[in-house]
Amino acid sequence: MQGTAFEDALWSLRGAFSRQATFYWFVIVAAGLALRTDTYGVSSVVRALALHPAAYPLLLHFFHSHAWSLPKFMQCWRDFVLRQPHVAQVNGRRVLIGDDTKTPKDGRRMPGVRTLHQNSETSSKPSYFRGHDIGVLALLTGARGRFFATAVDLFYHCQAQAETKIDRMVEAAKGVALTALGCFYLVLDAFFASGKVLALGRETGGKIQVLVRGKRNCVAYWPAPKPKERRGRGRPRLYGRRVVLRKCFQRMESRFQNLQAELYGESETVKVLQMDLLWKPTKGLVRFLLCRSSRGDIILMSSDLTLDAATALRLYGHRPAIETLFNTVKNLLGGMAYHFWSSYLERASRRPAPADAPPPKSSRPKRTAVTFAANEKFLAVNLVLTGILQWLACCHPTQLLTPFGFWMRTAPRATPSEFVVRTALAYAIRENIRRLAPDRITAIIRRHMARPAAPPSSQHAGGDAFPPPGTPEAVNF
């Protein structure tokens, strides 16, 4: 039997699970998350697939199970993504995009919850709230002019210090790049403009080159002039004249050159000034690109001294793709609407607490750690499901654009969005279950449904058996 594309993606992750039963529950969870219409945690999967109520505690146990771990699960997914042809490349390098997002959590016994500061400029959000701070590293993928950020690693920030976030992002980038073949660009926003991040190019032997947006108070130095043959005592000067980057837009305006470049997906004429200056946090040369565009003044910093301005602007223009990823996971799939809690954890106050306040104590730390890992696993499954939707949009668009029985006001593009793919996938799964289709996903789901679709005497009722020849064909998706 020919496997469908969705099946192939799920079965490529079989190596992350040490037990077959655990993997089957993963298949059920993935199908339920694609099919559900509400975001009320694990119970929504039971309702979406009409599972027997006894499946609810088993689903909870799946996320707490020791038969699979987050690092191995993300490694299997990363290996699958890196083998695909839709991974974007710039100058022969694949592109990594990193950022972090915050999600509010009111659970008083939920591990890892702490007081966070909201950096958003909107006035509809509180300045301080309690929640989780999550870092994500994604690969730039896409086809036919549409680009996605496909998550390949995630980590929770349990400390308030900014240096901890930077360290975690650096270690995640090293873990992805050093275990894969080829070279990478790492694109980050201004929060990660630090010496540790820019030093990745030197530490990895050029395998990772960093492009990061500079802060407005960024200061650099011209190289010191060569010393005379006969000089006084002491070490020669390393740094020359000081350069305040934000002031260069006025003081060096005559040196800017016009350049036709692609920025945020649109072509426009920008003014660019390129300088290789010494930056004290890295103790070496950094390429600074000062750009004046229709969106304002931009300062870019790169560890690659051969990176041209047009490529740098095109690279940084793809960084908002990870913001779209966060929006998709939060609002389309509800991937951050988890609420696993531990009864062994002390009740925490919902009022914002100081950053140095001690975390709530647990009477059984190991069990609480398992609960915290369940939150990570739930988000990881949603991120992987989003990546599968993106993979289907890039590599199997003809199956998606075939009429699936649902109406859309506007015809989808050549590469459809995650919403279109999820709608088509939900229809395919629902039709396969209704028609008793001979595919593996339907067989696994029907074993745990509240009301079997066929009498128990049928050859395809329960177990791992598949329907006999002559049954309706599956919706091949």
C-alpha cells in the first residue's frame, strides 16, 4: 500500500520513540491537533477524534512518558527537514532564524512560570505578567516565492538574565549546525547583538556566519594606525578612532550609495554604507551595514566580512518569518494553550514577583521536572505539526489545490498557507475515518474510538489489521 505524504512525515519520526505504542499515540495526537476545533488542551484531541473517554488519561501519560524525549524527537525531525529540497539556501548556506516568544500562564502550580516583561509596543498588553519564555530556532524553507520558518529546536528560559537567553541560543545554533552537513547563516534581531553571538563565525571555523541587527547605541572603532618603526614602550594601540554608528547616517551621508535591494520581500532603492570596523565585544573585525530605507534606518552586523549589502538585506528581510511561525502555532493550532500542572509544587502567587525571587519549591522535584517536560513536549508536537503543514505546502501543492469539499473566498497561491493545508488535511483525515479507509492512521485512530465504525467481527475492527481489498480508497494526502 502506498503511504500518503502525511503518513510519510509521521513515520519518519518513528526512531524518536522507544516503544511502538508510544509512537501510535503520537500519531493520534498529531491527527487530533490537526482536526480539533478548540484549544482546551489534551481533551480537545479526544473530542476531535471521538475517542473513548478512557483515552484521556492515556494521552496525559503520553506527554509524561519516558519512552520519548524532547532532544531525540527534535533531532529526528531536524534530520527529516534537512533532507528536503525546499530548504532555502543563500550563497550555498542554509539559513537559521532564532527568536523567543512569551506566553502568559495563570496556573499556580505550573512549573517554569515566572514574571516576564512585555516588550511589545502595543498598549493592549500588560507591562508585566506571569508566563513562559520560549526560545525557538528555525530553518528558512519555502517554494515558489513563499517562505516559512520551520522550527528545528526549542528551549525554555527559566532564568531572568538576558545572558542566559543568549547562551541558550548560541548552544542551540551550535547543536544544529555542527551535527549537520554544510554551512549556515544565523539571522537574529537586535536583542542578540552580543560578542558571544558574533564570535560564532570564528569559533565554528566559518561554518556558522551571523547576521544580527545592531542596537542604536552601538559603538565601533577604526583599526589603529600602524605604529612607527621606532616607538615608545608599551603595547601598540589596537583601536583607533571611535565611531558612533547612529550618527553616521548624518555625518557620512555623502558616502552612502544607492542600491536596488530586496527588503522584507519587496524590491526598493535603499542607501547603504558598508564599513569593516573593530568591535570590542568580539575583539575583531565586524562588517557593519548602515541602510536607509523606507522603513527607517537599519544597522546590520555580520561576522562574514565577504557578505555584500544586497544579500544581507535579503537575509534579514526573511527574519519576520519566525514571527509568523509564532502566530501560526499560537492562533491556528493553539500550541501554547497547554496547562500541565504538578500537585507537588507550591502554589505561586499570580502577582508579578521580582526577577531574583526564588521559584516555588516542590516536594518531589523529579516528578515536577517530568511535568515541565510535558509542557515542552506538547509545544514540540505542535511545532513539528506546523513544519509538516509547511512541508506539504512546499512539496505537495497539487494535492492541496485539488478540491477537497471546502470553500475558500480567495483562491490559494501556488504555495498555500498553513491554514489552507490544515483545512485540507483535516478534511482528508475526517473522510478517511468516515469511509473506513485502508490507511495506517485511520486504523490506529479507530482502535481507540468510542464507537467503532464497523462491527467487531469485521476483519478491520481493532488491532493493527487493515481493511480487506474492495474497501473505499483513502483520501491520498
